[in-house]
Amino acid sequence: MKIIDSIRTNAAGMADIRRDIHAHPELCFQELRTADLVAQKLTEWGIPIHRGLGQTGVVGIVKSGTSSRAIGLRADMDALPMQELNTFAHASTQPGKMHACGHDGHTAMLLAAAQYLSAHRDFDGTVYLIFQPAEEGGGGAREMIKDGLFERFPMDAVFGMHNWPGADVGQFSVSPGAVMASSNEFKITLQGKGGHGAMPHNALDPVPVACQLVQAFQTIISRNIKPIDAGVISVTMIHAGEATNVIPNNCELQGTVRTFSLEVLDLIEQRMRTIAEHTCAAFDMSCSFEFKRNYPPTINSAAEAEFARQVMASIVGADQVTAQEPTMGAEDFSFMLQTKPGCYAFIANGDGAHRDMGHGGGPCMLHNASYDFNDELIPLGATYWVRLAQAWLKTTV
């Protein structure tokens, strides 16, 4: 691996920053301490900053030369509302809050790149360093865009990166097209008529109708969507009844829908609504149908994905840059990619062997209470950010 020497030299200090952030996790739109730390470091390195986009977002600006070309590099800062099982020295000090997705590491990698870019400025153009809040359900990317991110900081393309446990450190993954799914949720309330469990003929029982809906929704995937398209409908909550001998008045279904395209999402929503309303009507019942679209699919533009792949290959070798296997997980970087060309890539986080003594008994997987970011990634990820910016700001249009 061709790690930049000065980044490697400073890696231990960046790991200390990462572990400090890990020990002090903050949930979406509450990243005050983290934003303060980021702003302090950028200012210390002579980088002008802007704060307040998306409430707690921070944007750093590194300029060099005279070109109007610009690139955006994004890292997320927020943690998850879950209890950490690790007991090592940098474990969370905040009950019920944990950096279980590696956003602490993402922030550290971009900070390490910022330090180098500010010190050397060996490019022609502008690098915008985007430290984003509230990726975990808050839509911080959307909120930064609403607050004028791309108008105030005009950039030609924007790039993001996420650590990916399971693959060996030293590998990257990148592909054009859809690499992460849309995230959506639904809530369906069936309105029946309660009664005695021993006299169902006097009631309108919503429970068997709800069971039919759960099964019928799966026919949307198997019979309405093209077999080459992907979609997931998961009913994850069913709430009804309070006593064993009482037929309830209503039954509530909730769950999630995931797709790689908005066209498939449109179809699923329409079919779910039709099936729910007509099935209920067939049993003399009614229902309310709510469908909430959270994050759109994350779709990499082809040219930017190929550009990123070439930069990665120059650092770790072409054989260590693999194609991304699309995941049904979601990512609000998708909002940025709806507005600007760009690419969202994965950097391998290893199998968990890096964790200090005192880690929890579970695997080192994302959103797991035993997870910890691998500090070996900081110099590698920072080198990628630097080389990407340098290469992008050498190209001509």
C-alpha cells in the first residue's frame, strides 16, 4: 500500500482523536462536541470553516491555485442510540449511545486528509470538507442541502466512503449504479369490530385479515416486480389485542420496504395500498395506509465511480479494488448523489481482530454492540481522500 508518509507519521494522533470521539458519542443533530472538535482542528490547521448547515454540520474549505474546479469529500459524525458492550478504554461514556457504525473513524479519516491538504496544497482548485450530522435516520445530508450546501459551496462532484467489516484491511470496493437501497417504512391500521373470542360471528376480526396481508405483500415481490429487479418488503411489527378471549377492534402492521430504484418503489407502494384497501373491503373492513419515504437509493455515477476505482488502484493495487455488492442497507449520502455526480465507496474494516482487550463478545459488525472502528484504516482512508482530491483537481473539463 502506498500510504502518504506524513499521514502515516500522524496516524497515532488521529487515532487518539477517533477514540476520543468514540468515547463521547452524540446522536443525530446533537453532535455539538464533535462539531466543536472538528472545527477546532480545522481552524488549528488554517482551514476556514462554516458551521450550522444541517444544524450541526461543519464545512471546511481548502483552496490552492486559481482553478474554479472543486470537489466535495464527506464524512458523517453521528452515533447510534444503543448500549455499547465493549469495556476498553475508549468505550462510550454515554449510556445508550454508541459509535457502532464507524462514523468516528470516518470523521478521523477526513480530518487526517484535511491536515495534509492544508499543509501541502499541491492541487489546483478547491476541496470542500463536509462533516455531516444525522446520517442515522435524521437525513442530515438532506438538511445540509436544504441549507444551501451546494449553492454556498459549488462543487463539481461529491464523494463519500463507509467502512465495511468482514473484508481484509487494504481493500476497497466501488461500482457504478445502485450500491445501497432506498429506506422506507409503512404503517397500516386495520379497523374491524371487536367482540367476544367465543362469538366471532358477531365481530369483524382484523387479525386473520392482517395475516392475509402479510402473505399477499410477498406476491408483490414474486409476481409484480421484474425478476431481475430487487425489492424487500418486511412486516416487522404486528400489534393487536389485549386479552385472549377478546377479538380486537383493530390491528396495526408496520415494517420496511427497500429498493434499488424509485420506479420499483413506486410500484411497491401502489400495490401495497391496493392490496391493503381491497383485502380489507372484502372482509367489510377499512384501513388507513401510511407510507413514508426516508432515504432514496444510493446511485453512483459511472464516471466518478471509475475515477475513484483508478485512484484506489494506484494506492493498493487493482486486485485489491473489488466491485461493491449492493446492500439493502440505506445511506443518506444518496441525497447528495441526487443533486451532484459522485461516488460512495467501501473501505474494508477487517474481521474484528484489531479490537483491544475488553471488547464485547459479539462480532465486529456494523450496528453491533461489540463493534469498533479499525484505526489501521485512518492513514489508508486519508491517503485515498488526498489522492482523489489531487487527481480530480488535475483533470480538465
